[in-house]
Amino acid sequence: MLQTITMGSCVSVQGTFVRQLPNGRVSVRVGSTVYTGVPVTQAA
């Protein structure tokens, strides 16, 4: 499942969902690198 996250104010990353963290952040995998950030909400 693809997930988009934001890291900072203007950097977005889209990758394969890895896990949901207790603080509400999400980890995604792009290649061999795992990024953690705030999930992007779905547009209406």
C-alpha cells in the first residue's frame, strides 16, 4: 500500500507503508531507505 508523508514544511515522500508509530507519524520504505513523517490526509 502506498502512503504519502511530509517531512518538514515542503518535502513529501511517497513509498510503501511500513508502520504507524505511537506519536501519529508513519514510516514508509523507498528502495532500501525508510523515511518517517506526518501522513498526508486524503483530499475531499
